[in-house]
Amino acid sequence: MKAAILRKPGTPLQVEDVELDAPHAGEVLVRVEAAGICHSDLHYMTGDIPCPLPIVLGHEGSGVVEEVGPDVDAVAVGDRVSFAWRPRCGHCEYCMTGRPVMCVYGKVQVTSGGLMDGTSRLHRGDEQVHHFLGVSCFAERAVVSQRSVVRVPDGVPPEIAAVTGCAVITGVGAVVNVAGQVAGRPLLVVGAGGVGLSAVMGAALVGASPIVVVDVDAAKLDLAQRLGATHTVNAAELGDDVVKAVRKITGGGADVAVEAVGRPETLRQAFSALKPGGTAIGVGLTAVDATVPIPINELVQQQKRLVGSLYGSANPQVDLPRIFALYRSGKLPLDALLGERHSLDDVEEAYQGMREGVPGRAIVVPAP
């Protein structure tokens, strides 16, 4: 089968023929129907975040189950599924205490470049090829743990199922699962990419007001308004006056700020734009050694909070079906997130569009 392989940071992805072994116990083989172009992969492509190499990238995707290994009871052949790049084993401390995105097997998959048992099903002859976050969906097919897929109901297109498995659950989850009661309260979103726009939809869903979005791209800000933003701030035009503009719109600062860029300066902006007692939620990733300076007195005297949220602090097995239901009922207009479609051979072109700020979540369609 064809798959997009990263062999060395800073070099283009290479679409190559690779071999994919049959699923082991508790695993399934999925024909990939759609894969989203997520910024997280780009961090690994540039070397900002290290990973085992060579590796097949792609973690935001959906497809159809074609084969199941022994002891699989979560899905069956023919089921349409969305990938969850954080598995839920169900028996570790984090899963047992309601924090499945911190499941210990997530770390196993990240560090080993394998599946939940730490081994890979991908190779080129004798050369081992690694899995990315237990998924690797920039490929025609993927073998994953049954704990890394969620059934997709009828009425949800493959592209929607794909982006919901990462961008949407991350952004919506940051609002629904972390922000608390925000109905009628000012909420700020910094960054209008796929995750930030999903946070905007989540904020509109739960009744936050006003909803302020900051970005440097006018087209993305226009899209944010169509998805529920009441006010937008173009940081490219205002520069250092962004925080002042947000405070003016919100009447003193936001109760909640979701930072969806992953840069020290934008996380610092989000923190500064809070009113006393407000909470900044960091969801964007960046280089592993990046840090952000937070004024201690501002933190203490104004009782501000800065928290992280991985994967929307969600329970994918519960939250993804809820999001699919909201989409089907028209309460989450996820179609507006979708951008250009690309073949697997054009995956590098899709990432170039991301680098250039093309709005919308680009989609790769791998399977022939």
C-alpha cells in the first residue's frame, strides 16, 4: 500500500510503498477514507517534537473496518470509524478516574512508535517503519487498536468524521469540558485554525457572549464570524494593542481564553487578556523546549489560572458520539471547517497550503 513517510526532520514527506501486517489480537485494519491536515504533524516534520523514524504520519482520520484481529468486540467488519489518537485502555489509573486522554498507553504509542503493545505493523522489507500516535492514517490503510477507534453513525461524511477525531473534539472539548459555565460570559479564542474555530463553535453552542476571536488572517476571521464569533481582532493590524482591544470589547477582560496557536507570545496574550479570576486554556503545541513567562504577581493578585488541555480533556468514546449527534442535528456546522481536498500523493502540497495560511481544514483522500 502507499503511505506518506517522514524519514528525516526538515525533509518532505515521501509517498512510498510499505507493507502492513495483519491486525494482532485486539486490533483492526481500516481502509482510510479521509485524513485531516493537522498542524501537530508539522511539528514532527520540522523536528520541533522528536519521534521515532522513519514514521508514517497522520492521526486525524476516518475509514471503514476491513478486518478484525482476535478478541475484538468494539467494532465489526464494515463499521465506519473515526480514529482516536489517544487510546482508552479502561483499566489504568487515568482511565479509571475519568481522564482517559492521559491513558498510559498513549505514552507507549508515542515513545515506541508502535501500537499499544509497543510494536509496529509497518515495514519495508526488513526496515521497520513506525506508527504515529498509534494511527498513521496518511496511508491507504491502517492497523490500529480497537481502543483507538469510535463508530461513526450514518449521516456523518468521512471528512467530518476525520476532523472531528482531532480538531473538533480538541476545540469543542476545551470549552465544554474545561471552561466551565460560560453562558453569557465573555470568551476569547486566540487562533482561527481548525482547533480555534472548533472552540468558537463550542462557545456558541454553550452560549458564551461575547465571543472574541484573534488571528492575523482576515479570511480566517471572516470564517470565525460565520461560525459564531461576535467580534474579531486582527492581530496583524493591531500589534501590541491586541490585549487592549479585547479588554475593550469584553468590558475588562475575558472570563475564559482558549489559546489554539501554541506560541509563547500568544499564550501570554491570552493570559493578559483575562479579567481577574479568569482562566486561560492552552491547547496548542509547539517546540518541546518552548516556555512562556507569566508574571507571578498578576497570577496571584488577580487569581488568574493557566491550564493545559490535551485532546479537549475529552472521553472520546463518549464525546465523539455526542459531537456527531450535534452535527447531525445542525447545532455544530462542521462542514464550514473543511478546506481543499488532496490525493495522498499531494500531501506535501496540502501542508504547504497550511504554511501559507490557506483557510479551512485540508483533507487528504488516501484510498484508491
